[in-house]
Amino acid sequence: MSSWSVSTVGVADLDVALALWEGEFGFEVAARRNGPDPDLAALWGIHPDDISAQALVRTPGLNLGMLHLVEFVDPDPPVREGAQACDLCLKNLDVYTDDMPRRLAELRQRGRQFATDDYGEVTAPNGIRFREIHMPSHDRINVVLLQLLGETLPVSSRGFSGIGLLIAIVPDAEAEKNFFRDVMGLDLLSDNILQGPEIEKMIGLPAGSALNVSIWGSADDDFGRMELIEYRGVKGNDLYPAAKPKALGLLHVAYAMDDLRPLREKLESAGIGFDEIASGRTLYADSPMLSIRSPGGVHLYVYQQRG
């Protein structure tokens, strides 16, 4: 297990969501289903009629960083409705682009709006240079467009691909790191403390604050990575309890494994509770699953990969 395969998003209108992911970004619809879904409803503990439509979208041909978009009937409010930067939740979806100035102009020409007038250009502590701009999206999702300077990634016909990073705000970075390293078995790709007046000004934090930032996944995969952020010196509200079907926005993440037994043993050894699902039937899997909460509250499904 290295990178996550699917992130599930509750949406109020599937066509509106697909207008962004398929229409603007050029992702492909790998699977789609209309109407109630008894199997998915049973997995989530809701009524089949609560689900009206769903789609699995991805960078063409890529099975990492996929999005499972699920339209709910009479949905609950968005998880991030009125959220602050430091609130605990799944926060951003990072989408790669091949040419930020060109793609930004094209999106603006088609009526898309952004959080700032122009993109920023940043050099990370590990030396990676990138361009970035935030794009408010459907169902209170924050999409971050990224161009990694000096790198070439596979992109759609529209010049986009993803999901690269999923950002999770957590209350205790060290506890979360221990879980993702020792239990989930992911690789630590970067680990930094971001602090100082420039960081405080950029994010709007009080003096003396800092961010503990780590990225988890596989060095061989640019997609499906998890970025954990702990805000130090400022306390946010815990929104993870609200991130459940039928809420709108980012709900949970799914990883694939060839064999669930090693993970089950690690969970039991660490005293971490989990639910075992004999057969989790979704658009992306039909196999046994484990349902887990990280120490910080991130909901994870891990399913057994067939063949």
C-alpha cells in the first residue's frame, strides 16, 4: 500500500460536479450509476433512496487519486460550511496542471473564479519549485491548482491531472505520523515545520504560530498522496464528525491492498478499533474492506484489491 486510490465527495448536483472534473479538467468518467444504491447505502448506514447518482472520475487511465462523486437526495450541509483555515477536516484537493498561466486564463475565460488575482510561485523547503492558486469549487471544496516547475506529469487533453495531494488538518501531527507510518505502512516523503512572519501573514495566523507538515505516499507515485497539517498556536473546530454520508464535500479516503491480514494484525496490536466489511460493493471495489479512523479522525476505507 502506498498512495490512496479513491476519495469520496458528497455532491448536491452530480452534473455540476462533472462540469468541473470532466468538462473543465478533462478527467474521464470511469464508471457511473444513476438511482438508488442498496449496496453502498448498506456500507454507509443510510437508506438506498438517499443516493440519487454517482460517478467515478480520474485522470485518463490512472487508478490513483480518483474521485467518487455521490449525489445525495436532501443532503446534509457541506462539511466545510463556514470553516476556518485551521479547522480539522479533509481540506484541499490538489490538481496538477502543465501550464499555469495558460490554463488559468482558459478557466477564467470560461467563468471560473479564484481566491486570488494571480498564482503564487513558491520554493518548498525541499527545493521543489511550484506555482499554486486556490479555486473555490462545488460543495465547498477547495481545489488547489499546482504546476510543478521542471517536472512533466501525465495530463488530460485539457492540461490537468490528479488528484495529487489530499490535505488533512489534524490535531496531533506526531500521533498521525505514527499511525500512517507504523500501522498503514506509508512512506514519509517530506516532513517540515513552517513558521515565521511570512507564513503567519500568508495564512493569517497569530504571531508565534507554526505548521507541522508531512506528506505520505510513494516516491514512485505523484498521485494519491496524503498531506497532514497540524496548526500550532491556534485551535480549530473538529469537523471530522460531520464528514459522513449524506454531508456534502470530502468525506473519506480509500486505499487498496492485496491482502488485508497484515493491516488487521497491526490495528489489533496497536489497539485501534476498526469495522470489518465482508463485501464492500462500490463503483471502485467489490471486495472485503476495513473501516478505520486515524487518531485525528480521518475516515479511511482499506479494500482488498482483486487480481
